[in-house]
Amino acid sequence: PWTESENHDYGHQNTISPDIMNQLLLHKEKCKNQNLASPNVLIVDCRFKYEYEGGHIKNAININCKSDLEKSFFGSKSTTESLMKQKTIIIFTVNLAKKEASSYSILRGTDRHFNEEVYPALFYPEIYVLENGYSEFFKKYPEWCVGGYTKMNDMPQN
């Protein structure tokens, strides 16, 4: 279900299509309803705060800068160990492929740095970029979203 993107905007990063993301969320919900173990999925929305507040995938967290990303995933040993034990699947979503690539690359690069001695072992082996970002996912699956879709150029004026 997961692919290495052939879209040059994503480089050689693992991607997940909106359709597969929908299937993953349906599977997670079905497991929860039947009291079965479900995959631990963490959706990281890397868009600007006003875009995230305008609408995002349910249960997504908003992390839109390098220091917060590194702090969230490598800031404490207990957090890293917890996410590792749960075999967390991390999915990045924004609307600009280059920014997605940046968040993905930061997490992957930091993970490789910390695991230099034991590479290819990683803390977070399953990280993905949502193909075509939140806007495409929202168009196809609004039922998984909170709010609507705020374009980057719809930034509130002070």
C-alpha cells in the first residue's frame, strides 16, 4: 500500500496516497470499534498555524518548524521510546511538496544521525508524505477532516 514516490517533487521519499490513507483510517477505526489492536498513526500537519486551524485531518498535530519537529520526536527519551514501542506510522501532510520534503528529510536525517552506529536501524522506520497534501485529501475525504480548507494565500490580515 505504501510507495516510494516517482513524483520528482517528493524525491525518493515514501509516500501514501489519499486513497490508502483513507483505508488506513478506516482500518484503524474498525479495530477501535471492535476493541482490537490498531496501528498507531501520527499525522503531522506541517502547514502554517492559520491553515491548520482552518481545517485539518482529525487527530493531526501541527508542527511547522524544525526545532519543534526535533523536540517532538527526539526531545525526550520517554517520548521516543513510546513511539518506537508502538511502531508508530508517521505521515506528514502539507500542500507544498518542497515543504513536505523538508519535514520528512529533517526527521529522517536526525533519525539517521542518532542511529549512525546501527544504521539501517532507525527509531522511526515508517514515515511517509501524503501525496498532494491536505487539499487533495480534503477534496476526496472531508469526513476525516475537522473544519474546511484554508489556502496558504488566505492568510488572515491584522
